Amino acid sequence: MNMFKQFAELAGLFAIPLLIVLFPLYGLIRRVPVYEKFVEGAREGFNVAVRIMPYLIAILFAVNMFRASGAMQWVQDHVRGPMEAIGLPPEILPMAIVRPLTGGGSVAVLADMVKQYGADSIFVKMAATFYGSSETTFYIIAVYFGAVNIRKTRHAVPVGLIADIAAIVLAVWIVKAMFGK
């Protein structure tokens, strides 16, 4: 397990710098006008941001109301027993609830967890691992599907939620394996 941990740390160190160098280099080799394409993509991104703004505001409002009303704490208190029975610490439940809804809200939950448990807490490590290995399923459905007027999402929601559940379970398992407890 120690060798895996060392490999993961080394891969994490070089992953982003390699991508930053390799993508433009690949474009240059293929004779793509890299800078012009970058600017064109940035312009399109700005237009998308303007179109998705109403959906973003609606979902952030709903998440903040859920947390401020005390409903999050109520849910956490009432599922403590079943979660502990299956090996999931109930302390990560706020991240599990908020992460599929919004990235910004899950960052706020993670910051609250750091304040409450400390940055080196196993719960914070689990939540951070889950944050990095999952997606904002309902945010994507609401914002991106809404922006292009897709009303029937078919299998997108169930598949996204299955992936989120897998990310939670694996985050807990991997953090327990790497950091003990």
C-alpha cells in the first residue's frame, strides 16, 4: 500500500503540468492555431456562462435554503445508525448530499468540515476525496441540459447517482486503506 501511495503522490505532482504542456504541443504538431482556438473557446465559454446563469442561481438558492433551514442536520441525525451499520461515517453525509447538487456548495461544506474536524481529519480526507472523484449530477442536469432545452434526461440521472454512490463508497474505502481507521 505504501508503494501505491508513493505512486499516487508522484502522479499527482506531474499530472497537471504534463497536461498543460502536452495539449498545446499536440496542437502545434497537428498545425492547429492553438492560441486562436483557445480564444475562440473562451468566447464560447463566456456565452454559455451567460445562458446558464438563471439555472445556476436557482440551484444555489435551493441548496443554501436546505442548509440554512436545518434540514441537512436533521437528515444527518436521522440516518446516523444505518450509515454506521454499512461502514460510512455520517460526518460525510453533508458532502454526499450537496456534492451532486452544486460544486460551490460542496466547497462550502468542505470548508465547514475543515473548521469543525480539522484539515487532517479522516472525515475531511474522505469528503475531499469524494469531492475530487464525483460530479455535480443535478447541477449538470439542470444547467447544461436546461441550457440546450433537453427535457427528457432518460438515464442521465440514475447513472450519475450510481457514479456518485460509487465515488462515496470508494472514497471512504481508499481513505481508510491509506490513512487507517
